[in-house]
Amino acid sequence: MKLKLIYPRWTKLDRQTEFHLPPHGPVVFAAALPDYIDVQFIDENVQTIDYDEQVDVVALSMMLTIQINRGIAIAKKFRSKGIPVIAGGIATMLHAEQMTGQVDAVFLGEAEGRMEKLFDDLKKNCLAPVYDYLSSQPPIESVGPARRDILERDLYNYKGVQMVDLVHASRGCRFNCYPCAVAYLGGRKFRPRPIDKTIEELASIDNNRLFIVDNSLAQDKQWEMDLFREMIPLKKKWCCHPIENDPKVLDLAAQAGAWYVYQAVFDTSDLIRDRIKRYHDYGIGVEGTILLGLDHHTEDSIKRLIDFLLEIDLDLAEFTLLTPFPHTRAWEELNSQKRILSYDWDEYSADKVVFQPKNMAPERLQELLQYSWDAFYQDEPQNIKMYKLLKTVIQKEKADNTYQPRNRNLVRSAFGRPAGQQR
């Protein structure tokens, strides 16, 4: 059976450097398919969909709310040709009601061990409208290595710089943060993969630079330390979401190849200041993720926050607006208060105001987003900061003899330095 697996295109943040990473959801889904399925993967961000190619079924894998309308449009074209379409992924789970009826089958939940039933039904021409497995998760031990062989790897570089590969070491999250849907999608229980299986997958990835995409590694200190110890011999260089704020853990993370972390900066406290400093003390860079528009934010507090970010010497910062995605605490609160201004999912890109802020007009919050980007990168442009972060990973790779030389001129021009320009 020939399956065309499609990852619909989506727009980057307005001020974000344009590059594309190999998506994680589709390659995890592909690994859970029955052996008789012949998979062709199309990432519409870097490839073009051929609607005339003969396939037996199309599967849409959607991670983001802003992929929903595009996915529906793709499904409509294939269904008009008599080709059945199924949909899954994070965005499908968040928008299950909208997707039902727009495709032939909606799959909700984690895929391992659950795809045989769907494809048996497909062969019998009796697909159910919805396959709902959200209320339970498959054994975490059943999660195998992702099918990265379906990717066209040469498409995932930025002007000659190879992008990171994505991998996960756990599922679920014991936290339930205000803007996040992970508690709904994967449950409130932290479910780490067996460390030996994670290490085996990490070792198999033909890329020295990785992104460990777990919601947070700081959920079980002993597991975290055990994982990092086993990662040390691999000599991989990786980024991730938060690491436990503990010297022993950070030391092991650094030895294991931690390159930089995405760390939420939610206030101007000494706790945050010390947290960033401690990462830097262990040679780990920090990209601050800053969410604007929370109820305690005023114009003055946002400006003070930007000043604070400059003081604590972040390597990079990414600014987004609070966006009330369905099945988050933010959605429940703002929707119940009738403060959501738009239900156009194309607007849910995290850089457009779609709700009524508490302390200012929506238009002013939009202006403050622009101000934040401009103020933080006023003295040193984003591409120069990115160049410096890349330079640190090259130094780490050279230190342990894992650096793979690339075209030097391409790397320099990718980050805004003309070839041959002196530093």
C-alpha cells in the first residue's frame, strides 16, 4: 500500500530567521506504520506536493494550529480525486472537532501499536471517522527509533549549515503550564523512554547536532543524570528545553554535549538571573523564550523585562505573544472570559494578538512585540548572535575531534558575514 505522508507548510514568526528543521512528528508516525506500507514523505515547507501521483492513501501530520486550514485544503484536493485522507499529530488532536468530516479518518493519540486497526479498516473500505486513543498511552517501551530515512536530508540546511535532527527521550509532562497543551496531549505523568533505547537511537543518527525536543528534561533528576552519563561517549552536540538547575546535573549535561537550552524567562527575578548565569558557568548557551501578553504584563513591565534580558547576557531571544491554543489553561480562561478576539486559526501564529490583553489595547501589545525584537537586537543583530552560537558548537566539536568541516564561505555568509571578511 502506497501512502503519501504530508507535513503542510506553515509560516515562521515574522522576525524569525527563515530556516527549516526536519519535522519530528511525521518520522515518529512513520515508524509506527505496518511493514507493508510504502511511505513517501513530503514536507511542504521545502517540497512541492504532486496531486496527480497515484497513491492509495494520504496522511496529514500537523503539529501547529496554523497548519490546520492548509491541511484541510490539501485534504479536499486529494479527496476530490477519490483518495482517502487521514489526519493526525498535535494540531489534529487540538482541533479534532474541526478536522472530523474534513478528512476520512482522524487519529487522536500516540501511534505505536495502534495503526494496524486503522489500515485494516482502510483495506476493508470501512474507515471510522475518528480513532480516539487520547485517554491512554501505549507502553513507552514500544517507542522505537524514528524513520529518518524518509527525509530528504539535503533540504534541511541553511545556506550550507546542516540543521539539527530532532529526537525525544520522554513523553508526557508532570507540569501543566498556562499556555501549554502537553498535559492534554501526553498526560500529566512523565514517561521516560528506556535509556538504552534512547542512546541507541541517538547513536544511530547521522548528524552530530541534535535537538532533544522533550517538553522539559528537568522532571526526574536521577533519570536526567543517568541519561547524560550514557550520552557522554556519543560526543553529540545538542540543544533542548530546560535542564535541572543543579550543578551536578549541569556538569553532566555539559560533558554530554549540551550546546544551548531554550529557557523561558518569565520575570526579572534573581532566580532567573542566577539560572542563566549557571548555564553559562557550564558553557551552555541560552536562548530565552519570552512570552508577552500575560495578565500581569503592562507596557512598563514589558520594557523593564527587555532591559533585564540585556543585563543577563542571553545568547539569543525569541519573542512571542500569548496565544490561547485549544485545550490549554489559557484557552479555558480567556474563552470563559470572552476575551478571545479571533478564531481564525491562520492568525494563531504566536506573533499576532488574538485576544484582549488585560492592561492594554491589542494594537499596543502588537507594537510592544515589535519593540521587544528591535530593542533586544539593537546593538547586535540576530544573525551575528546566531553566528556566535554556531561558533561555540564548532569549538566544542573541535575540542573532541568531531567537527566535520563545511564550506567556510557558506557558513560565514549564512550568518551575515561576507566571505573573506575579517572578524
